[in-house]
Amino acid sequence: MKRVAILGGGPAGAFAAERLASAGLNVVLMDEKLAWEKPCGGGLTHKAYSRYPFLMNNATPKRLVTETVLAAPKAGEVTLKLDEPLVIYSRLDLNRMLLERAGSAGAQIEKTRVTAMEHAGAGWRLRTGSGTVDADFCIVATGARNPLREVGTQLTPRDTMSALGYYVEGERARIDIQFLPKLEGYIWVFPRCGHLSVGICGKGEPAAELRKRLELYMTEHGIRWKGAAFYSHLLPALDTKSWKRNRVAGDGWLAVGDAAGLVDPITGEGLYYAMRSGDLAAQAVLADEGGAACATGYRGAVRRDFGADLELGSHLAERVFKGSFLLGSVPRRMVEFTRRSPLFAGVMQDLFAGKQPYLGLKRRLLHNLKPSLLEIALSFGGRRSPAKVT
């Protein structure tokens, strides 16, 4: 293979570029913005940095957070101690670090926008703002707002969620997660280096309404939003049926990250899946040199590695946010169970660390249900769980 073109310079594209260039391939990465900021928290779980240790061991500014405060209507708050910290970057800093790693590995980095792609012989001809680029194979990492309609996932309105937020001055040691009534989503407050990322993600509700919910929350909690930098972003949140037909690969191309719809439908977390899919795409290209088996191999690898788990997550999402259990909302019971049951708090710990997949979650919850209810009953007699009540 002579040249691989990577369309997009976010975490998925940059990591694929590093992997391929490190293996000796001729790689060109093209993106009109390169490193940029996004409204999401920028948190990486234990699952991410245990697989890719450089995400923890580097000189890029980051925050290690070991406390998360969960809150839900009619349940108050509970502080969950995290045995495995969340690592929080500015997305600008994280993107820049990953692009620098790709460049150091030998990838050619071009600040330009790919406006169209067409087959040219056995390869591709890519049209950019400054001319044309020829490539033998393409990895599509253009994000959820992919302008290249013939490649990557095909999102419908039911397959997306909005994420928007403010960057505000402030300092705190914990993460705050606030569940809201009748919303498939949540509000977050993430501490970054030098500022807070305060945002909301939600599905099935207009962005303008989400912004009103967020600003009301910020006002009620004394967080000033007027005059603060505002950002918004579209995230994939595939409907269960969409996973069956999700277009992640085709003749001469593979899609990674948001461009392939590879985002957790419950948490909205996409960083790990972006990097992991970039890694799997590089492995597929190297194994088959972009041949006919490349697309098939990549589809299978994504499915086995995490795709089946995310598909189940899409089935669970509405129940998690809008469902009921024991005459209360699921978010309310999650907060109350975390407060009073060490067993349930352990489940929440593992979910935050990325150690507990959705596959197997139901079995674990059912297995722990009776002991958890017993712990909760005993807690009313004076016994308290390790989770701190606030």
C-alpha cells in the first residue's frame, strides 16, 4: 500500500495515524481545524489509560479526580469515592498531544478540509481546499457532522444527542453529575486545568431547551454563565435498530470514532471508543493492506470489542434515565442505593471506571439485588455505606 489518507484530526484519526505511521506506512492526515476545544468534560476512564498507559504518563496538563457527586430529583446527593481516578484533559490539549504523537511517528499533518472524495482506479482522489490528494485507502474520522455522505454512519434525528456547555472560571476537586426529570441525559460539572466545564447532554429535546435547563441549574448553584465561553456539539447516540445497519466500513474505507457512531448511548462518552476504533482500524489495514477482507475484519473487530455492548446500552438508555423501579425513578434509586449499599456503590464504581460492561450488568444487579436491599434496610438502623452522604 502506497498511501493511507486519514480524514479528520480528532482522537480517532490522530491515533489511527500514529499507529499506521509507526508501522512504516505513508500516512497523510487532513483536518481543517486540527486541535480544537469541545464542550464535553474530556474525561478518560481507567479502561482507557490502562489499555493505553501514555494517556496517564505524559507531560500534558491534566486533572486526576477521585470523587463524583451524583444527584437526582427527590434523592438529594451522594459522593462516590473512585478507586480508579478519572483523568480529565482540555480537549484542545488532548487533541494536540495526539496529533504531535502522530507527527512524531511520521504521519504528514495537513491543515485543510476534504470537501469530496471519489474513486480513482483502485484508490481515491480527495478534493481539498487547496487542491487534490491521491490515496490508496481512507480512514474516515470526520466526526458526527460528516460532510462526506457516501462514507461513515448515516445518522437520523433519532441517532443523535446534543452536548452543549460553558467554560467558566472556578476550581473544584470533584465531578458533579445531575440527573433531571424526563430527560434522557444529564448535567455535568468537570474540573479542568484552570477552569470548569459545565454542560448538558440530552436526547430527544431541542438544544435550546437543554440550554435553558443548564442555565437554570447554573444559576441555582451559583455558577455564573453570562459572558462565559459557550460551546455546542452533536454526538451520535444510535437507536437500537440503527446498530444493525450501522455503516462503519466499505470498499477502500473504514470509519472511526463519531463518524462511525461509536459513542456510549447512555453516558455520551466517546473518547475511549474513538481511540480504540482508530487502533482497530489500523490493525485491520495492516493485516489486510486495505484489501477486500479489511472491511469485514474491521466490522467484526468492532463488534467483538465493544460494539455489541454499546448496542445493548442503546436498548437500556431510555430505561436508565426515564424508567422507574420500586415506585421511584431509576436515577433516584441509583442515588439512594449508592448512598446505602456498598455492593451497589461497587457497581457504580466499576461503571465509572469502565470495568463493568452493559453485557453482564443485568446479571450482576440481579445477583446483588437481595444483598443490596438487605444493606439498605440495615442502613436505616444505623449502618452506613462507605459512600459519603451529602
